[in-house]
Amino acid sequence: MSNYQEPIEQLDEKTKNISKAITSLKEEVEAVDYYNQRVATTNDPDLKKIFEHNRDEEIEHAVMTIEWLRRNMGVWDEELKETLFKEGPIMGHHGEEGEDSGGLSIGDMKK
């Protein structure tokens, strides 16, 4: 089964590696969710610690993959620098908040 949406013979190696990284990131984040749910539902304290450890390792794997994407796909670097480790609201860093950007918004689509 292929993850590619475009003909593989038209994709360069960098694009294929980016696709592999994004697929791995999805898998790591999904594993974080699974382990986090198991932490929340198990009644066994030792098993809970194992699940917490596993969840936290999956988070580490996801972060390493994000760092690889940041180093190999420029927009990731820009967006992470603009969004991470800042105080205040997460939304609105693109200047849309309180401004009429002239573009479509969700409310416009209902009209």
C-alpha cells in the first residue's frame, strides 16, 4: 500500500523522505493517543507507569520527527518559530484576528 497521492516516478527523493517523515509523525501521534487512553483507564499502578513511559517515548519520537521536518522543509521552520514557546492565544498569529483579511472564513461559507 502506498501513501503517495501522486505518481511515485514523478516524486524526487526529498519529497519521498518528507512523505515518510509525515507518515511516521502520524503514527507516533496516534500511538501517543493510544497510550494516553490506556494510562487513563488502567487500574494497575505498574501497568500505568509502563504506559506513561511508552506514551512519553512516543512524544519524544514525534518531536524528533518534527525537528527533521523543520530542518528539511522550510515552512515548518517558519511556522514553528512563529507559534511555539509564545505566551497568549495560540490563534491569531497570522494577523487575521480583528482584521478583515478579505479572504473567506467559515462564517462566509454559510452565507
